[in-house]
Amino acid sequence: MRVIVDGYNLIRQSPDLSQLERQDLEAGRRELVRRLSEYQRRKRHQIQVVFDAGSGGDSSQRQEWSQGVSIVYSRRGETADEVIKRLAAAGREGVVIVTSDRALASFAERQGATAIGAEEFEQRIMARDLPSAKKDQEEEEDRPHKKKGMARRLPKAARRRQAKLLHL
């Protein structure tokens, strides 16, 4: 699976990463890449994180690798959203876009990719590191559930999305 992360969007949705970024922009990016690298080692997904280059960026798109994570900087005058749209359109199936930007998420889903909010993605990453979260989930699964009427099946597209996110 290929995961494309809207870098600054995820940093600014995370309380601890945004606090770190306010102190030092580069420190916030480094910590995000470190967390994504740990996640990549566990899950073996191909991960790309995309950042805006800003006004001082290069005239061409720049890509580098750090700790097994592909880091892409947009070219001058181009936003990270535009780069992500291009990557989503090229990948389509098997691509998960991490962003809380509704317009970008909607575009990605129209292209056949799956979108997940930055907060939800961060919770998934952090939940795997916390043993108490796993224990709570197991306890909840052990409790008997009362059925309340007819089961309602999700639409096919929603079922596909859930199946893809289970492997995330």
C-alpha cells in the first residue's frame, strides 16, 4: 500500500507536533518523518510525505529520502495539495491520502484513492504504540453485544474503504 501524507496538515492537526513546529519548523518535520519511519518499518507501506516549499523553494520539485520515507517538496509557486493531487491521480488504487483538507480528500476519492483524516491517522499510529489501547479494544470485543433490529449493510464503496483502512 502507498501512503501519501500532507505533511504540514498532519503536523498542524497534531497537538505535540504543532507545538514542536511552533518552536522550530525543521524539528516538527524531523519528528513527523521519524514517526512515519517507525510506522513504515512496522507496516511495510511505501510512505511519501509532501511539504510546501514556500516562496524560497526551488524552481523544480525536490525529493529526498530519510529513514526509509520519501520526502517531497513542491516547487516554488506550487502547493503541496497540487503535488498530492498529481500523485493520487497517478497511483489511484492502493493509495491512501492522509489529510484533513476536505477538498483534497474529495479529489483523492474521486480518483479512486482512499482518504483518511490527519487526526485519525495519527491516532492509528499512536494506538499501535500504546498497549493499554489494545487492551481496552480487546476487552470491548469480549463483551456480548445486544442486537437492536435489522443489521444495515454499508454501501459497497464504504465497505471497500473500511477494508483498505483495516490494513493501514
